[in-house]
Amino acid sequence: MAGILENSPNYKLNKSILEKFLSLPQPPNKIQATYIWIDGTGEGIRAKTRTLDFVPEKISDLPIWNYDGSSTYQSEGSNSDTYLYPVAIFKDPFLRNDNKLIMCDTYKYNKKPTDTNKRLSCLEAMKAAANHKPWFGIEQEYTLLDMEGRPFGWPRNGFPGPQGPYYCGVGANKVYARDIVDAHYRACLYAGINISGTNAEVMPAQWEFQVGPCEGISVGDELWVARYLLHRVAEEFGICVTLDPKPMQGDWNGAGAHCNFSTKAMREDNGIIEIEKAIDKLSKQHLRHIKAYDPKGGKDNERRLTGRHETSSIHDFSAGVANRGASIRIPRGVAEDKKGYLEDRRPSSNCDPYSVTEAIVRTVCLDE
């Protein structure tokens, strides 16, 4: 394992030296604000940091900034300035003190949203559906890789034993890099993200964390920042993170971002009636949702939604109680309580949560 890690330049760095400098007193009138945004792939996360001479308390305190969009697949080099509009503030678990992480929207030179700015239209949908009080919880699955692109902990020449002992596993022969998972969990809590849990997944080197319940647009903001934190924590350990929905071909589980959803009416007594109505609406918009559920309009999910490995077929809509092979799962407890939420199991692990939650709200709440 050490040999694999030694391929990572970050692993070789002496982290204790960094702490000498991070422990230096910070001037009382200066903070570091790290602006985070989604690049032109719709999947990649970018970030850069600036000094502010005040501690921002609300979004309107923060200045609009810009960056070279030609280096992030979002503009031409001859007209490259692209704008960052702050939308959410979080505490910075790496720099601490009063330093902040700033989630941003991206806009072109003419102040129109970039092609991968899905937040703007999502926010419009959430405002229109505000009286429904839509809640979301997203289960983010991911896979840890070494610098050679192999799932972390897998034999260099061969494969681990078949799936079975790894899900929620305990022991050095069942789970790998729990350090990263625990560090990420604590970083999310510190930042102010509503992270609700984590577990080892079915494929070795695959993990999951959950964000939510969050109301409206906030689940998208929080999941994107939680992804940023995951990449940053793994960077410290010299390990890579992939959100590829099918990182290993063959008899291995893929990775999704199951979306749990409810409205106020679903959460009230006999809300199961509203849940069933929502499922009926979703059944009539299957293709629309498949297109919204991964950045490539369904092409990534084709590799994952095969009807095997706890997935439904991408071609067919299905629903069932406690059925992990269905498009929509009604948890057993929800069926017994006759109220609660539904789980849409179709979104891919690399989905844009703004696109996913917008599609659900427009179909279920706005009857579009």
C-alpha cells in the first residue's frame, strides 16, 4: 500500500510543517474566503481564495468575483472573464478561524448564466413550490482511487473477493481508508453542512455520505460543498475521489446519488396518498428525469441502470415498497406509518443536485 501512496506527490509532503504556518496568528482584520464553483463539465469543482478585510455575515456582504473561464471550459480565450456570484457561506475546516468557503453561481461576460449553471432555474422552481415545503436528502456514493486509477486497497494484479462482506463492513480486510471518511464527516459538521450519516458501500473502496434533510435549494448548495470537502480531504491523504457511476465494469455495484423527497402533505397523516400521487406523476415523466439525472443526459447512467446490482433498468419505470431494484422505493417504515417520503434511486453519483431536485419539484409540485 505504501508503494501505491508514494506515487502521490501530496502523500510525500510533511504535513507537520504546514501546521507551523497555519498556527500563525491571523490578523484581526483579514480573512481568507475560498470561492467554489462548478466548471464547464458540470462535474468538476474549482476553487480559488482571496483576502477580505471583514468577516461576511450574509451573502450580500460578499463581492462578486471573476475567473478565467477559458481554462474551465466555460468561455473563449479572447473573452474569458467569467463571473462568480456568491450564493452560500460555510465555515472553512481547513483554515478555520473566521475563514469562509463561498459556494458560487457562474455567469458569462454578458451576465447570462453559464451552460452548467443549473442553480438559477432550480431556484426559480423552488420559489414557485415553496408552499409545498419540499425536503430533500441525497445519498452520495463515491469511490476512492489510488494514483494509478485503481480502487484504493484493491490488489495491483487481480481483484478482491466478491461483494458481500464490504457493505457497512468493519475490519482491515473489508474496508479501506476510513480515515478519509471520518475526516470528511467532521469537516462537514464543522463547515455547517447538514450531513446526516455515512457508511461503507457494497463494492470495496466505495463509500457513501448523506446530506439532508434540507429544504429547497439548500440541498444542492450543501452537497456541492460537501463534494468539495471530500476532494480536499482525500487530497491531503494522496488519494483520489471519483463520482463515476460505474467505476469498475463487471460484477461490481455502481454508484448513485439516491434522492429522498417529501412535501409537507406527504409528511402529514395519510401522506401515503400524496406519495402515491407523486409516483404516478413521476412514472409519466421517466425520460425527462433520466435526462436530468446525470451530466451527460443519461449516457453515464446507461452504464449503471442495468436492472442488476440494486438498480432498475434505465428503460423502464418501476416502484415498490422496500425494493432496491425499483426506480422509486417506498421505505418499509413509510408504508407502515402511511406517511413520510419516497426515494428516487435513479440519479447517478455524478449528478448535479440542482438538476435532480428541480426535475422532481417541477413534476411533483408544479405539475409540469
